[in-house]
Amino acid sequence: MVNMFENAVIREILEKYKRLWAIGHSMALMGWDNETYMPPKGSEERGYAIAEMSTLYQEMLLNESFVQLVEKGKNQENLNDYEKGVVRVLDREISILKKIPPSLVYEMSKTSEEAFHAWKLAREKNDFSIFSPYLEKIIKLNIEKAERLGYENEPYDALLDLFEEGLRTKDIIGIFDNLRSNLRSLLDKVISQKYYYFNSPLEGIKYEREKMEKVNNEVLNLLNFPWDRARLDVSPHPFTQGMGINDVRITTRYEGYDFKRSLFSVIHEFGHATYELQIDENLKMTPIGGGVSLGIHESQSRFWENIIGRSYQFTQVIKPILDKHLDFTKGYSEEDLYRYFAMVKPSLIRTEADELTYNFHILLRFELERLMLKGEVKVNDLPEIWNQYMEDLLGIRPKSYSEGILQDVHWSHGDLGYFPTYTLGNIVAAQVRNSLLKSISLYDLILEKKFNDIKASLRELIHKYGSTYRPKDLLLMKLGESYNQEYLINYLREKYLKI
Amino acid sequence: MVNMFENAVIREILEKYKRLWAIGHSMALMGWDNETYMPPKGSEERGYAIAEMSTLYQEMLLNESFVQLVEKGKNQENLNDYEKGVVRVLDREISILKKIPPSLVYEMSKTSEEAFHAWKLAREKNDFSIFSPYLEKIIKLNIEKAERLGYENEPYDALLDLFEEGLRTKDIIGIFDNLRSNLRSLLDKVISQKYYYFNSPLEGIKYEREKMEKVNNEVLNLLNFPWDRARLDVSPHPFTQGMGINDVRITTRYEGYDFKRSLFSVIHEFGHATYELQIDENLKMTPIGGGVSLGIHESQSRFWENIIGRSYQFTQVIKPILDKHLDFTKGYSEEDLYRYFAMVKPSLIRTEADELTYNFHILLRFELERLMLKGEVKVNDLPEIWNQYMEDLLGIRPKSYSEGILQDVHWSHGDLGYFPTYTLGNIVAAQVRNSLLKSISLYDLILEKKFNDIKASLRELIHKYGSTYRPKDLLLMKLGESYNQEYLINYLREKYLKI
């Protein structure tokens, strides 16, 4: 191992941290297994195991002698960037956990357990009143959490910071306001042009799962997915779980029709996985050996899914793979496929949204979460507010709760404040694209299937640092500016106005 | 939960134990994942994680206040059997760990790591001298371990007790001596009769993996394998891993020919899994919620694999399943298949041995292990001693080390003293058979496919108690006597002399 960590105190911290890392590793595996292979009735015992391990992790992190050691680390002079990163991440984690008492953690986890079941039932019966008491409690608990964590201007600041270190609500407001007006006028033009706004017969065509599995595997081969360090499995909701620098696992799902969903899930998760897989190996088993924030992580998945995956060039490159395994694509031209992949259509369901309208779904959720946390709104009014926003933003109105406020699982899990990171991901992905275009011929490389070259650029720009720098500082250092929505707007204009 | 644990001290112990259980659960999952789905390069980080968790487990078990609590539990009056079991198991585990210093644990695990790689290379190159220095060290460390644990007559006692609580070397010697002479004369007769001693063309027939998977799944369905609480996966070496009472996983392998190997692996592991799955649910997450010893566990796998699985009745019942998926079995009668399943043939490789000659392979290993632990033999003489024993026992002689002393992975893992439990398993399986025959019509139930009735009997006889009683005490209580090889000898005579 290259000696990135020379300071004796830091080395002592890292030695002690290995045990925390091991607990995290085992929890990551349990989480992955929950969604992939665990027999259904194993969930009760698994739940106990995860709860015990998570309490153990907290106790060990807050152990007096460890906290003092981290404190000592903070006071060391001449630390290098990696050493500073180690102290920053641990200090932040300790200070967050110190502020949130175990009783609140317990209450949150108990509530979200019950809320999740209520949410599922409420969706099934299309009855918001089954879920609303739990949402009310979740809001109350999140307000308490925000108060305990402390904030500058409003409770939302405290929660947002948990997911995107250093970012404030006012930053999001500025970014989102600008995005809204620009994307709205772009959307109007796209709709009127009718090139990307159309119905493709491909949406309805059924596929055989075995054939789609072959497509996904071959696309991952094309992208040089390192199978000796990574896996692809199946789960109800696609996700990426890193267990370590040499073990990162992604999943997808097979709905049996509209094959782009399964395909772009794979490419999306491939982007997340590539981030984790390209972190400097010297950072493994340290507190900075993972992706730095949800927004930066999402930028990597969106970069691969949208900027690369939904490009004309990528469509050209993968068409032979599609034609080889999915008979029905043979009757469609490259342009047909490209339009199917890049189509724009206002829709009610976030997870089915295209890369342009997706952001409106996030704007809506951000507004509602802020209202909730300000305590300015009655929970029972939320469905109507949701529907009204939807009509204002996209001109369509949910006809049921499951098409509206009950569509996402997130709030039932007890977390408020991380929806914005999805759009931050889209924004940073466009910034990354802009930066790469200065040094490499991105779209030529796609056509030439030189994906390792693209990966190498991303590695140098973002990946290799892990969590060494705050997300904002990383952007400043490597892109010369912080989160900036202009690049996303320009990218989308360029893509969607040029036919 | 039924109140099996009423004593307040025991309840406090169980409450505290939950965390140890959780660590055990996560280690079980990591172990299973290692052999099934982990990407190969994940092994280094996984190794660190397992080492950290195992040290953590030891520290928590030996934590002063926990040890005192268990001590207090020992002194409680009027404990019921389950409460006594909890104290017995924990006290035993604590006293073992107290005697083995962390430095020895570390040395053992480091040596076995290196020894495993040396063993693989030695096998590949058919060069015992690559492995012998490691075996020498493993012997030395096991002698040290035995000395630290203490023993009555010889070092082997100490190690054997780790795997089969309460059993002594002299018990094994008595059992094995009797077994050897009786099975040897039986084997001679079987060979001379040539009914079970023959070559079946089925051994060489190749199968398609997908078809064999269907056979295995359908056989497990026939046995009412509870898929909502259990799984079947694939691994290089078949095994069973319980994560909890509602999550038990088995594996098999597909070599592509000689389909009985894959099939009987599944049935063998099904027997192990059924034991774990039928432990009283009230014992879950307690120290007595798992199988009691390696010997008793093996009795359950052997009961299903040999006594049920290789019976004429079972062959009749599964023939339609075989014929449905494996075209080639259609040309063979029930009797052909039965003889193929039950065939007897002296062979060099333990894992390929039949139910009669298997025990000779164990006798040989037991003798060699005793020699090693007595320090009476030079490591370099072991291959020749092995070969000589093999010739004496089965009349065949290995031509290479990999057919001889290098065939098993076990010693390279650092463990000496548990081979005898394989034959103990065969012995107890026959005792269980004898007991069941008094109360149920075992072979009729097989023909009627009433496997749940057989399971229910095994549950009452053995499974439900988990580790409540010492293995010997369980046998005494439920079968009226301790380990007794007579039933195995009689069962094998009955089976193999009646044509």
C-alpha cells in the first residue's frame, strides 16, 4: 500500500476503524441479501440482526477512547488531504450520532417499519388515510431530528446536509427556480416539435427474460464491467451495493415489456458501481473509501444512463447486441431506437420519467418536503397540493393516490430531505460532461467502444478520491465551480432542440 | 413466544446474547456468500471482515460482565432443561475461548490461510513436500491447542470434544475397532456376490445442468422443502448454512456426469437443513438454537441421503421425476437405478465412496490424526502410512498424493479431530432408523410420499431440542443408549446381504 497515511495518530485511527468497517461490510451484505436471495421468512431474524449491528456500530463509533482519538487527529498538524478527509468524515459522523439520541433512532426505525406496511396497504387500497397518521409521525420525528442536529435557516438545511454535505436549502431553491423556468420552456418546445414527444410501439413489446438477461450481460461486457469484482443480480427495485473496493454489486429488474427500463436500470447502476470500483485502492477499509455524497453518486449513474446510454452513438453501438437477442428490434432503425430511448413525455410516475421531465418530479417533492418540515401544512392537505403542483408543472393530474402522493417508498422509510440529490445528480452529470468534452472526444470514444478511456477520465476527475473532499470542494477543485444547473439546461437544449 | 425461559438471570443472558447471535448471523451469511456469489477478488476484504468480526465475537463473549452473568446463571436453582442448556453451551464456549489465547487463534488462522494455498499447489503438482512444512506446523499448533484445553488420556481427546461434546478417543477406538472387523467381512461378501459390486453405465452418462437442476428442485418439492425458509444454490463443495431458524441454505454442484452425485448431495444437505429448520422456534436467537454436534448433525444428513435416499422405495418414488427430466434414465429399470444408487466399490477418494466403504476412509484418517497428535510420526512418513493403510483396509493403493494424503482440504484448514464425526453420523443415523421403525412404517411412508410424517418423527426425536442437551445425553434420553455401532452394522448387513 502506498503510504497515503503517514501520521501516526491517523494510522492508529485507521487501525481501530477496521472493525467499524467490518460491521459496515456485513451490514452491506445483509442489505444486499435482503433484496436478492434471502428466503422471505428470514426477514424477522434479519431485522433483529441489522438492528443489533447498527446499535453496535453506533456504540463503537461513540466509544470514548475512539472519539478522543479522532479529536486528537483533528489537532494534528501538516495532515495531507487524505488524512484530513479521514478526520473530517469521522468527526462528522460522530457529531451527527452524538446529537441524535438512541431513543430517537429507535423511534424512527420502529415508525418506519410500521409506516412501510401502512404505505403498502394504503397504495393497495388507494386510501391515503391509512398512511397519513404515519406520515404525520415521520414529519414530527424529522422535525425533532432537524432541531437536534441544528441548522442555519430552516429545518430542511439539517436534513439536506446529511445527504449532501455542505449544501443548503437556499442553494437548492436558487438552482431549482432557475431550472424550473428553463426546463418548462424547453419542454413546451419539445412537445410542440413532436420528434421526441411521441408514442413508440417498442414500449408495449414483450420480451423473454432470458433474452433480456443476455442483452444486459453483453452491454455490461461492452462497458468492461469487471465481473471478478462485481455482480449483476435481480431485485424488485434496482440498486447498487458496494461491500468493498473489490466487491460491488448491482441489480436490475425484468418487467417483461418496454425493454429500455431494464436496460437503463443496468446502465444507471453500472454508473454507481463504476464510481465505487474506481476509488483509489489505498483508501479501502478506511472512512473515505466510498462515494462522497448522494448527489455526486447520482451524477455518475446519470452520466452513464443518460449522457452516454441515451446518446445516438451508444444506440448505434448496442443495436447489434439488441438485434442479436431481441428479434423484434430488427424491424427498427437506429433512429427509431434512439427516439425510443430518448423520448420525452410528461408522466405521473417519477421512476418512469424521461431525463427532461424527471426533474419536475423532484421539484415537486422538494416543495412538499419543505412544507412538511416547516409545519405549515396539514398532512391531509398534501395529496391535493401534490396533484395541484403536478398539474402546474406537467399539465397532468393523478387520478389516484398511487399515481400521486403514494407512489414513492421513500417517505415511508422515514427519510425526508434526499429527493433533491436526484436532480443534483443530473446537474453534476452535465457539469462532468462539459469538463470531459474539453479533454476527450466523448462521443467518438463511445462510437469506438473505448469505454475504458471514458472510465479513466471519470476516475481522475471524481472517483479516485472517494470521500477525501467535501462534495462542494471536490467540484470546485476539479470543475472550477460548485453545483451549476446551466450545464444541464444547455445539454438538454442541445440534445432536444437539435433534431 | 412460549415462556421457556422464566428465570430472570437467564432472560438477561439471552437479551445480552442477541448481539452475539447477530454477529454469528452475519458471519454465517459472509461464509455462505464466500462460497456462492462473492466476486473472486472480494475475498481479501471479506477475509479481513471475517477476522475482525470473529475477534469482536470473542471479546464480547469474554467480556467480564457477560462472563459473570453466565457464572450467576450457573448458580441459579430450579432451572428447566432449556435454561440449563443455555448456561451449559455458553459456559463451555467461554471456557474454551479462555484457554486459547488470541495469539494462538491468530497463528492458527494465518497458518491455515497459507496452508490452504500450499495444499492446492501441492495437489496440482502432486508434490507432498510443498504441503508438508505447513502440515507439520498445523500438527504443532494442534498439539499446543490440546495441551491448553487439557485432556484425560491423550491430546486427541481435547480436539474431539470440540466437535462432539463429551465423547472420548477411547470411545471412538472401541466403536471403530468393532466396526472395522464387521464391515470388512461384510464388504468381502458384497464383493463376492457382485450384485452391489458392479459397474453401472449410468456413472458415465453426461447430463445437462439445467435438466439436473429441475430434478433436484422437484425432489426437494417432493420432500416438502420449505422454500420460504430455505434455498438451494451452487458451490464448489456442497454445504448447509443456517442463518437462523427461518433461513437455512443448502448447496449442491453439477459435475455434468454420474448424476447421483449431484442428487445425493442435495438430499444429504436437505437432511442437515431439516434439522436446523425443525428446531423449536422458541429457541431462535439463543445459544441453543442450532444443531448440537457435528456427529448428530451428520446423522440427520446421512439418514436422508443413505437410509431414505438410497432405499428401493425412494428410487421407486423419484423414478418418474428422473424420467421426466433426464431422458437417459428411461432405459433403466427401478432395479437398475437402485443398484446404481446403492452400489459398493472400494475407491481411493472419500467423497466418492459408497455408504459401506465410506467408513474405512474415516478409520484411516482417525488413525493418522492420532499418530500426528501423539507426535510419534514424522510428517514425511505420512503419505506412505496412508497408502499402506488404504491397501490394508480396501485393497487398493493410491498412485499419486492427490489420490492419497492430499485429497482432503480439512487438514489444510487447520482442524484435526473431526473426521470421526462423519462415521458417528452414519452410526447415529442407523440408531435413529431403528428407533423410528418401532413407531412408524418408515418405508411405507416413503412409498406413500408422506415425508412430513417422517420429518415430524425426527423433529420429536432429535430436532426440536436444538443444543438443549449434550449429544450423548440426548441419545440416552431419546434412544435409550449412547453411540452404538451395532445398528449400523445390522442395517448394512440387512441391506447388502439381502438381494
